[in-house]
Amino acid sequence: QVQLVESGGGLVQPGGSLRLSCEASVSIFSLTSMGWYRQAPGKQRELVAVVYRVGSPKYADSVWGRFTISRDNAKNTVYLQMNSLKPEDTAVYYCHAAQVLQPGDHWGKGTQVTVSS
């Protein structure tokens, strides 16, 4: 079982920045991908950003140009740098990891991000 622990959420004013972290219990080289999802009240969980072992990261249109996903292989950690935050970014942000072997999907507990003045 892969354990994922998120941190870095909090309250920030519109236009501000936050950096989320997701530490995995295994080498991230063993994972097909790692990504960030978010779920706002009354909404479905949606993909925010994802990074693969090879290739370019992918982003939701709503966060393109504002968010950046990155990884530190030595620390088994993936980050989400969030800039120019908007109230519509308010949600619980979940770290996700995918594997070829079953169970193929793993989720963190989530971290709350609130953008409000």
C-alpha cells in the first residue's frame, strides 16, 4: 500500500500563493504518475495537475499559467505551487498516485485550501 501525506494548505487572500506538498511512502520512480485533484463543496473531484515519469506535466485549463507541479525524487515528494489564487480555487486538494500493479490508485487524506478576503 502506498501512503500519501499532503501538507501546505491554509487560508490565503485572493492573488496570494501557496505551496502544497505530497510525500509518498515509496520511491516515486515506482509510480506511473502523481497528481493533484481538488473537490469544492457540491462539486465533483477534478484533476488539477499531473506529472509522469517521463513527458511534460498536464494541467487543467482553469489553473494553466498559475499552478506548477514539480517533484523531488530524493524526498519522494511532489509539490504544487499555486500562484494568483482565486476564490474559485477554494477546495480540498488531494494527492493521487497511480501504479500499474493493483491496487492502482492511491489517495491522500486531503488538505484544505481556502482563498478568501
